[in-house]
Amino acid sequence: MVVCAAVAGHLAAAAPTAEFAGTVRDGNAQTVIQVSLTLKNKFFEKSVTVDGDFSLSNLPAGNYSITLSAPGFATLEETLELVGGELAERDFVLQPQTIALEDVVMAPSTFSIMSQPVQGGNYLDRETIRNTPHFGDDVYRALATLPGTSSTDFSASFNLRGGEYREVKVTFDDMELHNPFHLKDYTGVFSFIDPEALGGLTLTSGGHSAKYGNARGGVLVMDPLVPSERKTEVTLSFGNVGLRSEGTFNDGLGSWFVSARRGYLDILLSFTEDDEEGEESDITYYDSYGRVTHVMGERHNWSLNYLLANDKFVESENEDGDVEDTTANYDDLYLWTKVSSAWSDRLSSESLLFWGDQSQDRIATSVGGFEAYDLKDDRSLIWWGVKQDWQYSVNDDHMISFGWAFRDVDAAYDYRGVTENDPPVGGGQAFSLIETKLDPTGEETSAWLAHRWRINPRLYTETGVRFDRQTLVEDDQVSPRFSLFFEQNERTSWRFAYGTYYQAERAHELEIADGEKHFQTPERATHWLVGLDHRFANGLDFRVEGYLKDLSDLRTRYDNLTRSMVQYAGPSADRIALDVDTGEVRGVEFVLKQNLGGKYSWFLNYAWSEAQDDYQGGKVARQFDQEHTLNASFNWRPGPKWNFNVAWIYHTGWRTTPIRVGFDEDGTPELVAGDIFSETLPDYHRMDLRINRRVQVGQKRAFELFLDISNLYNRTNVRGYSDWTIQQQADGSLAAVALETEDWLPILPTFGFTWKF
């Protein structure tokens, strides 16, 4: 990498740089402060915060688009040509912002990522995402820096405010995605969404509108990138190599985007395998996404999309007589077409027709260890449906939104699992045999209606209701929603939300490895949220939010008492069923963020939370309950070529269960559980570093290199305890002892580059 950077630096040295200076004023010739200014072309992007007058140097020559935005002003977009060795000057005038009713962000817990919303501000822009350390260059992992989220070192998925990942509804261009990850045998190491295919993300952690159903935790909405010029990129990073191309055709009326990535962990792992230990692995995976759009007449825009992914996983290991073999194959295919229509200046709609197919075939065996199993797990899911969303602006102060959806699902399960645990831990089973063959089919229908009202220029409300029905469980639900936005002044705003949120068990979510053969009734959550946003005069953004989630009709939950992650949940020695019905999650989150003129920027967020369920007359904490969480990031950009970012992540250790020695009715010693999840693992913390180097080679080519180091100071973070046994102590007493402490990842450097032409 160092050699590449040196050669590239020599090639780029001959290209003279340009300077750019100017002013930003309002219509009354007054200075506008805290202006976000972005210069961008397909090879280079730079974002700075300026106060009235600005001067930028060391800019690569070329044609740029300029975007300027400031609180209370409409976003301004212009073009600029920079000539090497010359100074370009420009004076900008920003006009007061008029916010359309549909653009007001109503929900308190809304974070915009990679995109610049019209109103409400963004948490992490595209450049910040590129600069923030995230393992595997996976944008999903960058979401773990948001307040209220928690994740493991291995998985790209995340938990949200004490819940599980399944409680978050994920859509990409309105197409719902199910578990969109590679290497699912390890809880999903990478997402199969190419980050460069995204135009923006919005994560709502609660209080979401009536438009979104079957998600009692939150909603992650991903929007596709809209190409504006022809561009081709080749990427190479830890885990995959990729090619993407985008552009426009027919005088800009149409556009295309296509990407393909191939993982090469099989090649990397071949250098680490130990033939003497009998290690053998073959892990291959790929994904591809494509989209074509075209304008249809004056009022319609049509798009056709596909998203596919495949994983093949073969692993064999023989360590001191403990033999494990796994063979797995996963296929995911999504197809959808969408028509966006503006029927008049007041009425618009979006119509979606979709189809999907997912399958997995998995065989796994383990002999010689304290957990022995023989598994065959084949599953499939085919679904299709149609969805429409409508929006009607009655006038400037009233807007009505409504929609409906239909979805047909056809799933299949073929599972056989034999498990022997010696010894079982805390109520786990010593032996189990589970055989399940099911072909569940069903239909899901939904409809929603919402009314947004601008009571006065500073006060907005939205009242909505949603109806859902699932034939799989023969149940229907009605969910009221309400939110309020109050702009106290140009720097301070308040948001409040209330609503009920149901989540039905989907056809592909049955816990067959734990012996479940029947779908459970929909879960219910009632959300109460309040939030305050304030921007100080120096550009410091501050946000505080409080939330309460009242939970009822919860499913039986299966947890591991002493481990945060297991590869195959069903056969685990410490696996138990928690028959809970009600619970509560509450918390407070603080966010601070500031851009100090483009050269320096930082953000910090802290969260206190408590997630508990009612169990056997008392309270039991959730396994992923983390009372205190702190994320901090500092970015230094000394010039247009280099960027340095350091991030620190801390949270209270996740929950574990004390194990002790008890005696059965025959007097035989056994491992029994103390109070479930009454203790915590050691606190988790790590520091990550990312270094980016951008190289411009002439005006038509550029490439970027990065070095990303996770867990910089090699902290040993504990994720659980296993291999429990009973040992006799020196005084003759018996004690429960874990022979193995399981840890999260050690220091892990990764690198990559992107070639643009």
C-alpha cells in the first residue's frame, strides 16, 4: 500500500491544483454562518463548514457541482470549473427556506445517513461514512455508531434499543429485505448491499409513521443512488473485489447502475489454515445489484431492479479429537419494479410490484466436544406482492397520505437435529431429537392512513392509523400513531411521538431448531418518545431524547445463558426458553456533533438504557441490555489528499448468568443457573483507526486507498463462557468452572482501494 501511495503521489505531483474563494450572504447582504459547502465530482469530494467568507486551496482541477446548505435557508446547487494554477472566485446568495409539508421530519428518533434531508439535519454525511472506521468497508457497520444501537464484532446486523435485529424493518427502494447478509452461519459478517449503490439511509429508532408496519422496534430505509454522469469503479478491500458502473442515456431521461462483488475469504483463509490441525475451509460469496430507470411522459418515472446474493460455506476442523464439519449454501434473489407518478400538482403515488426467493441448505456435525450435534437444515421462502402509497396535498397546511399492500408467502422447512450436551448447563437439554417438516403458506394485507397538519408555521402534527392482517396466524391489528413537531426558534425544535406497533411472526422466522412448530401471536409495543434538537451559535449540534417502550404479547424467547453468540443456537448446552409475555425498555440518549471548518470534525453520543421482561413474578434483564454506551469519533483532514479518523466505542458488558453446582433428586451433582442474566460480562471497549489517501491522476482518473484498524490497542473483550464442568476444590467442595472464555475479535487491520475512471 505504501509503495502504491508513493507511486501515485509521484504521478499526481505534476497535476497543478487550484484555489477557490468566495462569500456567502443572504438576500439582505448579511453574512450567513455555519454554511455546509460541498465540492464534488466523480473523482473528488470535499465538505467544509464556512462562515460568510471562505478560501480553499490544493483542489484538483476539474468540473464540480457545488452544494451549499445552512439552517433556515434553501439548499443552493451550482456548477464550477477549477483550472490548475488559478484562483476561482464566486459570491453566493442563499434564500430563506420554505419547507414543504411532506419534508418535515416528525419522528424524534430519526437519523439521516449519507444524504442531506431538506429539514431535520443529517447525522453522518457520505464523506463522514467513508472516513469513519468500519470493518470490511461495510456501511451497515457504521450504523453501530448511532445512539441506541448495539452490535457484535462478527456481525454486520445490529440490535436497536434493547430489541433484536428482527424487530427492525429494512427496505431498499421500498423493497423489504430479509436478513441481507453474507456468512449467515456467523450471524452475518457482511451485508450484501454495496454502499456505493446507496443514495442515503434513514434509521428511525421508534415513533415511525403509519406507513410502516410489522416492525415494533424501528425502520431502516435505504434509497438507491441516482446517477448523474457516467462513471466506472473497481474496488478491492478486505473480503471482496468489486466492479460497478453507472450513467445516463437518452439525453438524461434514463439512467443505469450495476455492481457486482465477489468475496475472497477462501483465499485469505487458505494462508491461515493449519494442515496438522486438520483445518480446511472454502468460503465463497458474491452479490450483484442492478437498476435501470426511465422517465415515462411528463408525470411518471419507471424503474426495474434486481438484487441477488449467494454464499457457499464449507468448513472442517479437527482439534484434539473435537471434529466439526459444516457445509452450507444460501441463495437470495429480489426482483421489483416501481412506478412513481405525479398525477397533478397535489396528487402523487408510488406503485411497487415485487417477487423474492430465498433458500438455504445446511449440514453441520460436531463430535468429541461437550456439544455434539448432527444437523440438516433446509429452508426456502418464495413471496410476491403489490404495494401502493399515495399522497394528496389538500392545501399548504393539510396533507393526506394513504396506502395499501398485499403479500403472498410460501415457505418450507425440512429440519432434523440430534443434540447431545455433556454436561447440560443451567436447564439445557442433555439430549434432544427434533424433526420438522412444514410448508406454511399465507397472505398478508395492510392499509394505512395519515393526516399531517401545519397548525402554524412552527407547529405540526401527524395523526395516523394502520391495519394489518396475517392469515398465517389468523389475526389482525389496528395501530394508532401520533407525532408532533414544534420549532421553538431557528435553532431549537421539539418532537414527540406515540404509537402502538405490532410484529407478527413471519413465515420464515419459525424457531424450528428450538422445537417450535406453531407460529405465535403478534407482539405489541407501545412507544412514547420526546426529543430536543438545538444548534448553538458556534455550530455545535446537540440532541437529547427520552423513550419508553411498553411490551406485551411477547413470543417465547430462546437465549443462551452464558454466551452472547453461538454458531448453531438449537444444539447449545446452555440454551433455555424464556416464556415471557410483558416487558419494558426505557432510555435517554445524548448526541453532540460539530464540524470545525472542514479540517476537524467530531461527534459524541451517550446512552443510558434498561431493557427488562417480566418473568416468573420478577424482572429479568435482556441479554443485550447495556446500561451505558459511549461512542466518540474525531476526524482530521490536513488537506485534500489525506484523512485520519479515530473512533472509540464503549458499553457496559452484556448480560450473563451465574452457574453453580446443584444436586438432582438422586443426589447427583449438576450445573444449575442462578438468577438469569443477573450478572454482566466485563465492560466492552475498543479504539478504531482509519486512514484514507486520495490520489488524482490527471483530470479523468483517480483512486483512493484506505487502511482500517479495528481494536487498535488489542483489547480482549469477553463475549461469553463455555465448556462448563464440575471440579472438586481443595476444601472438598464442588464448583462450576468454565474451561473456555470466548472473546470478540483482536486487533484487525484491513485495507483496500477504489479506482475511478
